[in-house]
Amino acid sequence: MSFLAPAGTPISAGLFLNSLIRGATSGQTCAATLASRLAEHAGHEQAWLAVTGRAAMTLALRAMRDACDDPQRVEVIVPAYTCYSVPASALKAGLRPRLCDVDPATLSLRPEALERFDFSRVLAIVTANLYGLPNELTAVESLARRHGVWMLDDAAQALGARLDGRAVGSFGDAGLYSFDKGKNITSLEGGALVASNPQLRKVMQQLYQDAPASPGKDTLMRVAKLAAYSTLLRPGLYDMVRRLPGLGLGRTLYDETYPLQRYSPLLAGFALNLYGRLESLTRDRRTKADALMDGLQQLPGVQLITPLPQAQPAYARLPFLVRDAARRVEVITALETQGIGATASYPEALNNVPEIRRALPPEDLGMPGAEQVASRIVTLPTHAYCPADLPARVHALLKPLLGQ
Ligand SMILES: *Cc1c(COP(=O)(O)O)cnc(C)c1O
């Protein structure tokens, strides 16, 4: 059976070879070019490339702590519904995660909920921009400035998205990008941190220099995996792959044991080549998301996520909400049975992930907005392998379940 992966970026055989040769013959140059393109993209002075986005985020949070004179500031405010790697990065950096609830209508952190914090212990606020939908970044930025705390604009799923004409990842003091499997561009693994503040840059540069390079043997393994990824993402083969045990595809587990290493220059050819195609990739995903939404909005049982005014989302996936968790099981089963990779995204709000919950103060233990999202969200694929008739198929499949 043919099966559409939930997210991904197709890499043709030609692009694969070209990227591999670029990485193998001039990987350092590719990495330097990629770093300067990303810094420029976000309007920041400098970029650092790490083995994963979460490694880059961990180093950035450590740098923020080291560049802050007040040792009391150990709290990092994160959206209560986001990738588990975000609070894991805070804990791994020796900091304490705090949660800000999100608005199910927009998936953004609620600026009003941020106001309730006692900022005397806060070091930084992190955004989420999930699925490539910009959060209330302007409001968060002015709030962070007003309270004198760092802001890290997490654009791991939003490279190519904009708000008020500004790139997501450019708001606040630092921005994060990821090149993991389901992101806007991919080299299977990798991440970047961009920043301008001179003090922050100085500390970040030192931490980065002290971080080890990614070991050569891991790099060969990654290239083999990338070859497999670019082949097996094809709808004709993905169905077989997703059934293989031990791959853990699509599962979300809490983990703090990841290495803090620099990015492999061999992979830089892939990320640099795909960055060169970012505009057309983003345009294509946006067109596919718009067509899906045209069909979905006719179904009363679907609650679409409204992009903020002035937002140009990048739609790494298309999210929407259904009535409850029971209805969601039916929806995802119906879509998967027909070869459409729908997902329930992250299984829990962060306050309900045991490893995170035990680090939270009592006032962060209930997050009604995030809990609603966790139980009601569905995502649909928007990548280039999605055929033109996908919106019509999705609409027809979901009409009996969500048509009233
Ligand atoms: C994927 C992701 C990260 C972490 O990036 P990795 O490269 O997977 O480590 C951080 N934040 C968000 C919102 C993500 O989606």
C-alpha cells in the first residue's frame, strides 16, 4: 500500500548525490555558508551549527545563564504544549522549566498568562511556533524586553515562516532552527542557533568551541540513514518502513541524554542545498495546507487553527482540533487506513510528562489550554509527495465523522 509520511522533505537521487559530494569535498565551507545564510535570514550577527536543535538550545540556555549577572535567574518559561526537547534542554542546562499555557485557538503562548509570572527568577522565555505557525512573537518580545529577560525564538518547525514581514526565529535575543526529519528542511539531524547580543555571543562562542565535533563514525551512519530516509519517504515504500519495529517512528519520548556536539560538515551539503530551495518548499507547503483547509472548514466537527493576522505560516504540517480524544482516534484510524499519515502530535501537555512534572512548582501543574490541545489535535501532511487529490480524499473520509 502507498502511505504518505506525516511530514518530511523529499530528497531526489540527484539532490542526494550533489549534497553528499558538496559535504564530502567542501563540508567546512558549506557549514560556514549555511551558518551565515541562517544568521542573515534571521537578521542576527552570528550562527552556530550543532548536532541537533536540542543541543543548540541547551548551549544557548547555558550561555544565557552565564551571560546574566543575577544568579537568582534560573527559570525558563516554555509553552505548556511543545516538543519535549525544550524543557529537557532547560533541565540539561541546569535550569528550571516553568510553563505558560497556550491558546487552543492559535497554539500560541498566551501573553496574558505570561504576565502572571514573578519575573525576578526568570532567565528566559522560549516560544514554540509549532507546525510553522508563528506565535504572538511581537507581544512576547515586548514583554521580555520590559521584564529584562532573554527571549529565545524557537523556529525548529518554522524556518521560512514570517510575522509582520519578520522571519520567525528573528524575534528576541536568539533563534533556533532544526534540520531533523520532520522539519522544514532536513539533513536528518542538525540544528542552528542565531544571536546578536555581544555578551551572549561571546559566551556562546566559548561554549561552542569547547563542545566536541561530531564523531566521524556517527557521520557515516548518518549518511547511510539519510540515504534510507530519502528513499523510504516515498509513499510506495513508507508503509513498509513505518511497520518496522525498533525504529520508533513518530513516538515522542522524554530524553536528556543527547550529546552536545558540533554539526557534522558532511551533512552541511544537504541542509545548504535544501535551504537554497526553502522559498519554493514553503510556498508548496502553504498551498497544500490552504487546499486542505478549504475542505476541512466545511466540516462542523473541525476547528482549524487560525494564523495570527500578518502571519505567513510555513506549515511543516497542517494542525486542526476535533471534539475530544475518542473522536480523534476514529479520525486518525480512518486516515491511516487510507494511507494518510495523520498524527496526534505530542501525546501530553508538558505538565503531564512525569520527568517534567516533578520539576514544576504547584502553580504550573494544571494547563487547561495545553491539555485540550494534547487531547484534540490532529496533524496532516503537507509535503511534496502529497497528491493533488489529497484535500478531496481527506474531506470525503472525514465527512461521516466530522460532518455535523
Ligand atoms: C524538533 C524541535 C526541537 C528540537 O530540535 P531537534 O533538532 O529535534 O533536537 C525544539 N523545539 C521544537 C518546537 C521542535 O519541534
